[in-house]
Amino acid sequence: NAGVTQTPKFQVLKTGQSMTLQCAQDMNHEYMSWYRQDPGMGLRLIHYSVGAGITDQGEVPNGYNVSRSTTEDFPLRLLSAAPSQTSVYFCASSWGRNVGGGYTFGSGTRLTVV
Amino acid sequence: EDQVTQSPEALRLQEGESSSLNCSYTVSGLRGLFWYRQDPGKGPEFLFTLYSAGEEKEKERLKATLTKKESFLHITAPKPEDSATYLCAPQNQAGTALIFGKGTTLSVSS
């Protein structure tokens, strides 16, 4: 099993550009989520999905958009990149809300907005 | 408001020198508390889930414990390969998010 796969691993954007961060899991997990990690701060939830066709906002959703058309994929869209969105982005998945085995995280996408 | 505080921020140990990491949390209706290990440039790696006060989990040199307001990660006789950032994350009441602390960065020297 590949687990959670994130692409790209690194990306540099200019202010105002848009892009999509890809996340795919092959574990048939219902729950998927996006976090961002900034220096000196804990991981913060951006958006999450409890199943195909269902998404909701997390703690820091502004400037990001998500959709969940399949169980496997949960892309994160930056609509108009800003320097404040420079961060490391992690996608995570799990079976559901009661997750004794924890969430499985991808290896991250390091995004720089100039 | 749900909050998580981890201490210390950084910890340097000699190989074999045991210590503990602290995670203080304020979360309504705790569903579970997770511990993760994160190596530089990588995603968090799951270590333990704790559900109720008094519960303990062990894995090699690590033991996690839980009270109603705190969790501890005890490291016994650490080795250099235990060097990493350790993250504590209670799950919110709705079960839709993990609330992460800032982490404790552990460095173990030989």
C-alpha cells in the first residue's frame, strides 16, 4: 500500500497564481483532511471531508477550496496565492471519527509564495 | 476553546538519560488523544492513542500516559534514533479534527 500520496513535494508560486495540491489515499478511508504547518505553530486544520461529496471547513479555511468527488482523492485548491500561504501542507486520512489507529499523514507539500 | 500546550519546547538528552514530555490540554468531550513523531521534512507518524484517564500505552522505549488534563510521553534510556519532534493531539468532540500542540523537539546525543 502506498498510504497517503501528496504531489508536488515542493512548489514556488507567485502572488495571485492559483494551483491545486493533490492528495490520494489507497486505504479506502472515509475521512480525509488538510493541515498546514508553520514554524512555531501546531498543525492547523484547513478543510476536511467525512466522505465523498461531503466537505467542511476547519480552523483556517480562507483562501482555500476543496472538493471530494471520489473516496480516494481530496485536492486542495489555492484560489489566489498570497505570501501568508507559504507553509508546509499535509494531507491526512482515517477510517472515520473513531480512529484507534490514528490518522495517516502524507509526506507534505512545501509551498513558497513570492 | 480547545487548547493544547506541550512542554518543554526543546529537550536535549544524553543517550540513556530518561525523561518525560508533557502535554496539557483543554478539550471538551475528549474522544481520544494521539501522540505522533515527526522527523525533519516528513509527515507525522502515529505512535499511540489514549482514550481515558489512567490508560497507558507502550512501544519500545516510549510510554504514554493520560490523566483528565494531561498526557505524558516517557522516554526510557533513549537512543540517538529517538531524536525527533513529538506531537500531542487531542481529538475534538465532534471527531472531525486533531488539535495539535506545537511539539517538543527531542535531541539525543551519544
